[in-house]
Amino acid sequence: MGIKNDVESSDNHDWQNETGLSFEERVRKERIGRQLEAARKNKERMKVTLNVAELIREDRDRIH
């Protein structure tokens, strides 16, 4: 007895709907993974090393 027979013998189960939901969930997870990876890359690209002391001096010089 194979999988096909098991599927055909289970009358009260909506395999088509369950398969569709499973597929949608997988696609959603993959999309989220791609978005998170893009966010990580953007964060890394935008990372700027700031010298806080230098910024304070610049602000102080502008005021005085």
C-alpha cells in the first residue's frame, strides 16, 4: 500500500487545501528570510563609524 492509496482512502481530509496552505506558509517564510537578509545588508551598508567626541566639538564650535 502506497501513499496514493492512503490519500485516496482518507475521505474526510482536504489534502488539496492542506497542500496549498503548506505551500503558502513556505513561500511566506522564504520571503521573510529574503527581506531579513536585505535588511541586514542595508544595515551593514549604512553603518557609519562616528567619533562622538568630534561631533561634540563641532557642535560646540558652531555655538561659540
